[in-house]
Amino acid sequence: MGVPRSAVVSESESSRSEERELRIVLEIERSGPCCMDDFANQVVDVDVRLDEETCNVDATVHDTETDTVRTMFFSENLCSYCPGKIFSKYDCLPRYRRIDEGSFLMETYASDTDTIADIVSEVRTISDNVSVKSIVPTDDSDGSEIEIVDLTEMTHKQRQALTYAKEAGYYDSEKKISLQDLADQMDVSTSALSQLLQRAESNVIRQLSTECKYPEE
């Protein structure tokens, strides 16, 4: 479920267009070295192009010791732990926003939350650690970021149940949709749905509680 896909496919099989409704930023701790490690924390702009076997990079580097800026080109065999290839697998363009020693800050655009969850889940299999920094709707006019939880910490069924409940108005007091009504719509038992929602809600509360500030008594 999640944000609905909005895609248009032309008559030509080689051409398609699809609205990307979400922007995601991930911080990824790599599980191995990178050709740009020697310039970690000095890269001010980078353009990375990947194919099936090669990683080609144009990097603008600021040398703080000499206070000079230069552009470097790198070409290396594609690493087995390169997160960019996972982005590309899901037709999402990998953008490397920051390169630190041992980590990347990466950005991409996706059409729905399920795609994001799949990308994060798969990147985790080849990385030491992955943190979801933000997910922002691309139609957000003021560009403000929203509080977000890491969707991949929920099971697919938990995400599905929580998303369906929200879209059906279960959390809207004015609609007054009962758990039984929601279970009937989803064709599951009330007890099964209750357990899924409780676990999903607990996951959300646990993640957001680390950011909450409580008023002093």
C-alpha cells in the first residue's frame, strides 16, 4: 500500500514516466572501502554514474590545507557493497550528498513507501548500518521535513495494516470507523488486525519517543 503509484507508460516499451512523490535521505555506513576515501570530508560536489560493472565519478574536492578546489575523476570496478546499485535496481537515481570516511549521505526520489522500504531493507544487507534521515513529500511547498519513522523496522503486514487503517480513516475521530469495520474491509479477523496494529503503533511510538520532549511538572 502506501502512497499510490502514479505512472504513465508510453506506447514505446523503452519509454515511461512516473511521478515520484517522495524524497528520501539515507545515511549509510559502508561495509568496505571506496575510491573516494582519500578525499573524505573534502568533497563539495560529486556526480556518480554506475553501470553493471563500473563506477565513474566526477568529484569536486576542496583541499583545506592549500585552500584550493579541483575536480577529480575516478573509475573503478563496481563494488559488491555499493549502495548505489540497489537504488538503480529500483529505478531510483542515487545522489551522493555527502561523503565521509566510511559513510555516505544519499538521496533519491521514489513513488511510494513500499519502494523506499524495499531499498532500505536491501541496502542493509550489504552495509554496516543504514539510518533513514528523512522522507519528504515532493509536493511540500515549504520544503519542511516531516517526522518520520524507519518503515523497515516493521514487517510488511504491519506497514500494510497501519497504512490501510490510516487511509480508511480509522485514526480519524470524525469518521468513527471501528476495528471490526476495518477488519471486515481487510478480510482479516479482528484479533489478527488488532495485534498487527498494536505492534505497528508500538514501533512508531518507540521511534518517535526518542525525539519527544515532555513538559516539566
